Amino acid sequence: MKLNTYGIIKEYSGTHEGLVYYYNRKQKKIVTRKHVNCKHTEQHDKFTAINQNLKTIYTSDGYIQDLKTYSVCYNHGYKNRKKCPTNWRNIFTMIMWAMAKQYPEIDLSTLTRADIYEQDLPCKSVMRAIDSGLLPEVKGYARFTNEI
């Protein structure tokens, strides 16, 4: 059994008997899921390449702050409480995957910040992403104008 505890059993993380436990600070809950060992496929390599590339795209501090503020606004919506993205990186990834679905000619594994500006893509700002349907609308979203 591999287990880490933080505080007085308030935060609990690790694996035990085929389950993975971790504490989600924003939801203030211990989350449990089944531990899964997936077969390695070509799709895993593609997914890994895309996520590694998305992490290399430089994002400005203002854009990150807009994503954080969007997360707070989105998570305050009553109907959104079950599926709340917990950090700005999750929302950024949601925008990129939604954009790839909307624009199939875009390859996320090779996309760069320069490509985003050259092609004038809607992920350039959070407000544009909401206007183009990449993210659900939240109250006061017009203030999210900082560019990537």
C-alpha cells in the first residue's frame, strides 16, 4: 500500500487495493477512482504529443488570470457544480480541444503561438473563445480580453 496523508487525515492520497485516492482542495473532497492500466496504443502517442505541445505554448500572465477568473465564474454556476474545471490549465486544454473539433485542419501537436496569431484563431483570448462557442458563456465574460 502506497499512501500519503497531509494534516490529520484531511488530505489523503495514494493507491490501495486497485483504487486511487486524492484530495481535491477546491472541492474539499477526497476523490476515489479505479486504478486503470491501459494498453499502449498509437492514440496514446498522439495524445501525449498534443499535450506536450500545448504545455510549450507560452501564455501571458493576463491570459492566465482571465482563465483563472473564468474558472471561478464558471464554477459558481449552479448547473456546473458537478463538472468544474479546477485550474487554468484544464480550461486552456478545453479551449484547444474544442477548437480542434471546430477547425479540423488545425494540428494541435504542431500548433504554436505564432500560428494562433497568424491564423487569428479564437483561442487568442478567452472572450473570443466564448464568442465562438469554444467555452460556455459566463456572466461578465466581456472583460476577458487579454491575449495569449
